[in-house]
Amino acid sequence: MQPFWKKIIHNQIFKFITQWSLIIIAIIGVALFLFTSVFNNQAIFGSSMQPNFNPGDRVLGNQLSAVKRGDVVILKAPDENGDHHYIKRIIGLPGDRIYASDDTLFVNGKPVSEPYLDTYKEKLAPGDHLTANFTLKQVTGTAKVPAGNYFVLGDNRRISRDSRQFGFVSADDIRSVVFLKYWPLNDVHFY
């Protein structure tokens, strides 16, 4: 027969292991829920958002965030088959009128401050433009962003494939709003 104190120690060890196992399983369950239902982990593959996002960067997006002008979003690529995604910046909200003139973006007749483009604009030769002149009517065939849709642009305006080529992005195709660039570790940013 086992001594009484060995039985107590055995029961305490079993209880300790059981409690910690349940805690670890609960933490894993919550993390899986968050990363499948709330957060979106995405790798950056193209250069359309340089210099702010580069190929190889990794970001986290919130799938439950409301979309605002200036937000960086992960969206289903409207001009690609399969599960391809783009990272772009929200420029136009439903009902907005948009145009660019002399490297200045205008929304509803007012110039938009775009400090995230300063790094690129500083490198341009005098008279060069990062954003070519356009009107919403020229690039989409309509004067205003339709209800339930957004107009998106890449920060690297000269090479970006964006709403100027593929048109408006449906709200249903926006996967998440980027809130964190976590890779590379020497360039971590919250948005």
C-alpha cells in the first residue's frame, strides 16, 4: 500500500498538469479563433506599395475594422483568379469624386495630404509626377464612387495596378485593414 503523502503528491501533480493543459488548450483555441476570424496575416509580394511596404514584409490586418480614407487594406485581387490578394490604400469612399492634377490628389474638390508619398516625391526630377493626371470618369466611366465600393491606389503610383486599371473594389472584397507591419523586425509600424 502506498503511503498517504505519496498519494497527495501524485494527486497534486496530476491536478497541476491537468490545469495547465487546459489553460494551454484554451490559449491555442483563442489564438486560432483570432487568426481565422479577426486577424489576417499577409506577406507582401509586389512593389506597388513601396516605399512603405516592400516585398517580403509581413503585416497583420483586422477583419472587423471599419474602412476609412487613407487606410491600407488587404483586398481580394479583382483582376486575378484564385486566392490572390493585393495591398492598397483606400482613397475614395462611396459617393466621393476623385481626380489627380499636377501630382496632387483631390477628393470632393479638396486636395488630399499624402505624407506617405513624400519619400518618392523627393526623388523625382523637377517637373516629374508620381501620380499621373486622371479623373474618376476617365478611369472608371463614372463620376462618383458607387455605394458599397471603394477606390484604391498603390503608394508606388507609377507601377501600381489599382482602381485606375481594374475599377472599384467592392466592400465584400476587402479582407482586412492593416494595423501592424511586424516584419522585418527593424521596420515595425502600427497604423
